[in-house]
Amino acid sequence: MSEALCSQCGMSFSDFNDTGRLGCAGCYTAFRQELIPVFKHVHGYAHHTGKIPVADPQQLEIKMALISLRRELKQAVAQEAFEQAASLRDRIYDIEHKKAPLPAVPR
């Protein structure tokens, strides 16, 4: 059986194992199943969490609160709960413009 290749750059997973580098962004899709255990081993998790600044935990808290509120806002709009959506929109605005205290963020 022949080894799967990336459709964009032609790299094989064996090539990745040899070099430790992927050939292009398409490799992440082509070798997704093979890469998950690699990422878990190297990073401790398999999903991208982005950079988290160590220097300012307050900013991180604000960012996490806004992410949570935006998720709630999206759900409220999808459920056509427009009054709740308007309230969430206003809370987001107030936090972004430093007019309101941060809500508790689930951890």
C-alpha cells in the first residue's frame, strides 16, 4: 500500500518524520490523524490555543471574558433571543471600553 501524500506539496508523513517539518499548510489537513498524537506528545494537547501572554493576566482575563460573552451572544442571536443578545452586546461594548467590571469566566 502506498503512503498518503499531501495534495498540495506532495510531502509524505515519512518525510515529516525524517525532517520534523511539514511542507505546507495542506499537510496539516492531509496528515491530521497522524499529527494528533504528535501534537499531544509535544504540546500536551492537540488543538491550537494561541499565544497566551504571561506578563498581563488581567488582559488574559478580559480576553477570555469577551470570548465567552461573544459565544453567548452568537447563541442568543441563533435562538432569536434578541433582548438577551442586545444586553450581551452592550456588556461586550462596556468591557471593551472599560466601562464595566469583568463577568466571572468559567474555568
